[in-house]
Amino acid sequence: MAIKIIEHCQVAPSPDTAAEQSLQLLHFDMIWFPFHLMQNLFFYSFRCSESRFSDTVVPNLKKSLSLTLKQFPPLAGKIIFPLFTGMPVSRYVKGDSVSLTFAVSDDDLIPLTGNLSRDSDRFHDFVPELPPADYTDTIDFYVAAIQVTLE
């Protein structure tokens, strides 16, 4: 199986988004911190050529994501986790963005979508890389990374 990255970019909320927005995390949110980050994969059947994907689908998805992030900017922001005092907060500041990767795979994805046992290593190429966390007197980590892979 080979995956070819065709574009990696950062998508920010549309320019007319508020300069800063913060959401206090609830106690229910914080019970998930000791666990590993959640990684979801969604498979959709969508047939198109690589050139149509690059020329039409990719720009439309980037624009759509930017408009979506305008409605909920903290998704483009970071979780700020103070090490010594205070409660964690989800914070967006102008300039924050979501990592977005577009790729093409020559692998047959049908065996990955069925209800059978399969080798979990086959899924790794389809999981986007989350930018690393920053460690100072807080731990700042990104909320999301997205990868769209065309078969």
C-alpha cells in the first residue's frame, strides 16, 4: 500500500471570525485527559479522478472547512492545560488553524471497511498527524487534525 501526500496545509477560520474565543472545559471533559487521543476514521465511497480531486474537491473542502471553523473557532485552537494552577480551557486566537492533509492511496479500502478482523497497522497511513504539544508552564495541544485520502 502506498499513500502519496498531494497537499498539506493549515486551514484557519474565515477572516471575519472573532479575534479570540475561549471555552472553559467542564469536569466531564477532563475525565478524558488521562486517555490517549481519539482517532476516528470515516470511509466514504467517492469515485473521481486524481485531477478532479486536486482541482475541484480539495479547494471546495478547504473553503468549507474554513467556513465551518468560523461557526466554532475553538476547533481550530488549542487546549491549554495549566500545570500548576487553574482549569483547562479550549482557546482560539487569531492565527490558529487546523492541519489538513490531502492524499491519494493505491490500496483497496474495501477490506478495511468490512466487519472482519484485520491488521490494525493498515490504518496508520490514513490517520492524520496531530502537531506536537508545546510544554511550558502549560501544556498546549491542538484540538484536531484532518486527512482526506482518495482511493
